[in-house]
Amino acid sequence: MNYNSTRNKSAVVSASQAIAQGISDEGGLFVPQQLPKYTEEDIKALAAMDYRGRAKKIMSDFLSDFSEEEINESVEAAYTAEKFGSDNPAPISYIESGDTAMSVLELWHGPTCAFKDMALQILPHLLTKSVAKTYNGKQAVILVATSGDTGKAALEGFCDVDGTKIMVFYPVNGVSPMQKRQMASQKGNNVSVVAIEGNFDDAQTGVKKIFTNNEIKSKLEKNNMLFSSANSINWGRLLPQIVYYFSAYCDMVNEGKLSLGDKINVCVPTGNFGNILASFYAMTMGLPIAKFICASNSNNVLTEFIQTGTYDRQRQFYTTISPSMDILVSSNLERLLYHLTDGDDKKVSEWMNSLSAEGKYTVDDDVKARIQSLFFGGFCDDENTQKTIRELYENENYLADTHTAVAVNVYQQYAEKTGDKTPTVIASTASPYKFSKSVLSAITDEKLSDDEFTLVDELSKKTKTAVPAPLAALKSAEVRFTKECAVDDMPAVVLESLHIG
């Protein structure tokens, strides 16, 4: 299987080159030329496997220039019980709320307590193998823009991995105190963390500009280095996310919640559009998904796009209690547009150029109709997010983080509006302990401490739930990274970090 660029269909690369390069030379994203098709019998066969077996099968269908041994090594190293707490890294909690049933897919049992671990524990293995195949001897420089969770998960995944350096940029006031502490205390000789004076979109745009800066790329070439990405613009980040939607369906069949062939809906709290796009790929491959429910916070650019066909990032930016979704430029939407235009790279390029130059674009009526037939868009503000956390805890004894609560709220909006009783998988993307103050303030009226770790202890005591060990360990972790920079200084900071002029 080969891959095209969303902005230049004539660019054709192998899987390993797509992963190693991260982004196409002209700024487009790599997409598979075709998708494998799974029948009901294929899904039945997946249901008989454990999570690692399902991952090996699905990834082998996309990584055609990887050997069976390479895929096995990568999967076995990534999804261990030691890292995820059990042999199933993505368990489901079933919640009956009124007359609606929710299957909460918990994607946060990994080492950084966020769903990004599901991809970023395996990406370093895929990336180092890809670089060896396509750029033998070069050192991979991983640049990451993060709204909170990706940064720590990438740092943890690439920590002291031979042949790599990783640099993470995050908005100085746009992540939770726990997320900031996770990144600032990261161990490893090949890691670097910098806060930027701006929001996530500024960080993401800055990283993309560095990727396509020919002068900087030339300097890296002279020093035997190349850029790559651990954001979901990298196909190696997105591919592992397809697996857990198939796995969730298989688990629901095995647990008697579904009959093989029954349809499900998927509801995802969405910022950069990668997680929900992975479920779209799963559906296109044959997983019986009826509707994609796209849940946003007050930064509801995707809600408006789904409803109107116009994507307009020129709007007020909100810093919310669900910071991983504080995004106005959803990069992976570009991949969806490529598929819904049947691979019209010129049309996609025009829209992306318009977004860059004018801050918005409007899709044609055909694409708008296709989007609306597949997607429901809704949003939830901070007040209703906290209300949902409280109701889930008081009525269902389920403790949700601020992002999962957005998804639950928007799903409830969808169910009330449509009456649709289709079993729904809700992607739960982070441990509630990563956002202790917001979660605790939702379930108690008591005056709260300003100390993050006091809040963690109070949340544990009140709810009689255990603090995840990786977060508990942060209390005594040494803070290593305190650097801040302006957005315009990001290129210089990268070169300085790499010790090249």
C-alpha cells in the first residue's frame, strides 16, 4: 500500500516514508491510496483475538513495507500490561443513563493517563524502523505542538530512543497545571520542552512552517538530520487509533452488548479531528458505524462547519476547562475532505490556501451533504461540562474528566434531538486526575486548595478512587524545563536546541 498527499496526488510514498517524513513537502498530509475492506467474517476473526492480535492484523494491512516480525516487535513492545494496567489497554465501562446506553471506551490507562498513549507508545517503534528503511543513518528530529496530552505522551514515547530528538511546544497558559508539570519534569537526554506565548493554533502553525522551511531543512540535511512529527498529522500516529474502534466493537460483541453486524454510533470529544477521523477510517474499512457525533467545547468551529459547510477560524478563542480541545484549526479535517472529494487534491489545496490566507473556506454542496449525512456536530460550554461531570458522578457513580464530559453532553443532545437509540461508543480521552480542580469543583461546593497535588488527594479521598501512579509520582519530580518563547522565535529555538546555526 502506498500513500498520496492531500495537496498533491502525484506525490506517492511508501508507508515507511509517510511515517518518517510526517508531512508532504508542500504541506499536505499523507493518506492511503486505498483502504482494506473487512467483511463480517473478518470482524468475527478479530473478535477471537486479543488487543495485540487485532493491532497486528490491522497495521499489517497498511504497513506493506514492514515485515511481519517488525510489526510484531512494535505491537508487543507498545501494548504491555505493565504500561496499560492489563492485557486490554482500551477497556469499556457501560453506563445506563435514563433510557440511553453509553459504552465508554477508556483510552487513558497508559503511562501518561491520556488517549494519546494508544498511538504514541507504538509510534517510536514505527518511526525508527521507517527512518532506517528510508533515510538510513539520519537522526529524526520530532517536532510536536500540543494542547496538553500529545506533548507528554510523545515525550514519554520517544524518551531516550536511539536516533531521535524530540522538541515539544505548548501554549504557556493553555494547558492544565498537571499537564504542564508532566511535560516540564520529563526525563531523558533527547527531550526538550518550550512554552510559547500564544495558543495551540499558534504552536501548530509555527511547527508546520518549520517543517516546510527549506532553509532550516537544508541545515538539518547538512547535519544528517530530518524533521518528523508525532502529532496526528503523522500517519503513524493516526493508524494505531483505528485499532481501538475495531477492538471496542469486538469487545461489545464478545460481551453480549451487540450482535455481529449491528451498527453503532461513535461520539468523540474533538479538537484536531484525528481521533474521530480514525473512526471514519474504521467505518470505511467495514466497521458498522452509523453516525459520527463530533463533540466540541466553546471553540465550536467544527460544530459550525458540520452545520453550515463553512470553516471559519476567525472567531473568539476560548481557554476552557477542556484544554486539549482548545483548537480552531483542526488539521486532520483536511484528510476527511480529501476522501469526501474522491481525492480532489486541487480542491483541497484551494480550501487549505483559503484557510491560511483568509481564515476560512466553504465546501461545495456535494461535500457538505456527504458530511451532514455522516456527522452530527454539537458543543458544550464549561458550565454544562461541569454539570455533566456532577450528574455522571451522582447518578451513575462514574467519574469523568472534562473532555469525556463534553462528549457525554453532546451525545445526550444528539439522543434528545434525534431519538436515535443506536448503541453508542463514547471515546473517553483522559483520566479525571489530569484535571483535578475542574473535576473536583464540579462534584463539591467546598472551597478548594490552589495546590494541584492537594486537589489530587482530595479528589481521591472524596470519590474513593485511586490516583494513577504516573500522576502521583509527579509530586516529587524535578522540574527541568521552564523556557518560554514568542511564536516568531520558534525556528531559532529549534536550531539552538539542535546546536546548529
